[in-house]
Amino acid sequence: MFDEEDLRPAQKPNRHTGAASGSTGSDGETRLPGGGDTDRPRRRVPWRPLVIAIVVFLLLYYPVGMIWMHQINDDPDYQPPAAFEVENGSNAVGMVAALINREVNETEWVANDPFFMPSAALDNMPNFQQGMFAALGRFTIELLDQVGRTRGSSQADPDLETAAGRLKYPGDVWIYDIKTSLLPVSSSESQYRAAMRAMESYNQRIASGDAVFERRADNLQVTLDRVASDLGSASAQIDQRVHDGAGSVFDFVSDDIFYNVKGRTYGYYMILRELQVDYAKVIAERDLGPIWQHMLDSLRAAAILSPLIVRNGEPDSLVMPSHLLAQGFYLLRARTQLREVSNVLLK
């Protein structure tokens, strides 16, 4: 006789593990292979919200960061803080130090920001800053060669040598520059801070009588000629761009030139405004007050031009303006007036 259990069909083993497809627990509930409960919910990683959050962050990071960082310091009435005003010193030297401090320490220098910073996508602000520092560097060289020494045979001032050398440093060098070295390098900001300290030291030494700041007419005349020549170079850059790209619909170059020249013009305006105080005696003796003021007015007009969108239209266009030509007009007017002042100083 067969037992009842012998007549039951054999349980089919799992083809992967060889075990039964299911088992019954002591409580009578069926469990999945491996011991899992059929009624236990599967835990899901919230990938979709995480991905959406990352995409939204990246979409907002650069635009919002650019708006937050963008700042064109073109205030023509800017006055240096009290820390940069030195009694019996030079107003123009104090202005150079104050402008360096404002752009590097207070505003933040953005021309060398790496790609992961939102300000790296800016172009108008860094061009403005580098144009301004080109003017400051040019004036510092004139101090070194002319104003800061007795005639041409005396020794060059060490502070001016330091400042002029540091202001020549490229403005787009971050703490790493793989083009020159894999090791950390001196950043643009550190070089410009050293130039600022050197200018402050020089101004303090002027006040104490330990440094030369010649207030002669011939020194002023040579300095103005150098400024006029630099403005002429800027106007030639504008002329070339108008000739090559006037009327272009997609123009990503004209605004760079516009803001670089704007920064250079602003820098010269601020320096010449303070030189009017430093050379007040010479200007009064030569009756240059009205001509000097007209020259400052032209530089100021060029420096404060601030169109919402820089356009480089054809010179005779009825629809599209040419902001480069408007800037160039004031630039050449200021250059002509600088030559007029220089000619009077020669007499």
C-alpha cells in the first residue's frame, strides 16, 4: 500500500537556485525566496527630484551669479577714502592707490576668475577694469620717468619702480596658470595690491620730503603728451573695429572694445582731475583753467557712456546706432584739448 504522502506531486525546484519557489513561515504567510515578504514595499531612491534640483541650480548659478557680481565703477565724482588722502602729498598718486584698492579689494577683480565662478562669464566688467588699470599703469610709468625724479639724470624712485612693474602684470592670471607652471603662481590681485602699497609708500614719502614729485610745467607737459598718445591708440582701435565690423548683427567684439576704452578713459579722467589740484599753480600761471576744464568735460562724457546694449552700426545708419563712434568722438575731442594744453605749457 502507498502512503498518502507518496501520492502527492513533488514540488518543482527553482531553476536558478534549485530551491523551492516559495516557503511558508511559521505564521502561515508565504515568503519570497531569500526570505523577503511579499507585502514589504520596495525602497526607491529619489533620483528624479535630485536631478531636477541640480539642473535648476546650474541654470540659475551663472545668470544669477553674473548679475550679482556685475559692477561697473564709473562714478566720475568718486572721492578716495580718507586713508588715501595724504596731507602735503599728491592727489593723483592717492587716487591711483584708491582706485586699485576699490577694484581689487572692495569690488573684486574678476578678469582672472576661473571657469567655475559665475563672474568668469562676464566680459564688460573685466574689460572695464583692465582698461582702467592700463591707464593707471601708464601714468605710473610717467611718474617713474618724469615726475618722480629730478630731471632725467637722478635715480629712479624704488617705490615707483615696484608699482610700475606690478601694474604691468597681466590681469587674467589666477593662482594657477597651467600655461607657465603646474605650481601655484602669483595672482593678478596680489601683484596689484603690492603696487597699491608701493604707491601709498611713495605718497607718504612725498609728504615727508623724502621722495620727488616735480610740479614743473615741463613734467606736466610730457605727461599730458603721453596720455594723448595713449588715447590716440584707443581711438585707432575704435576706428579699426568700425571699419571691420560695422553693421554686424551678431557682434561679440565691439562691447569688449567699448568697455576697455571706457575704463581707460575713466582712469585718465580721475587722474587728470587730481593733477589739476597737484599742478594748480602751473595751471593758474598759464591761464589754463578753462581749457583744462573743457578737456575734463570731454573725458567725463566718454567715461560715463553706458548703453544697455553696445551696437556698432554703420556710420550713416538710420536705425542702428554706433556707440563706438560716439565714444570715439569724445575721445578725439579730449585728445585735441590735451594737445592744446600741452602747446600752452611749451611756451
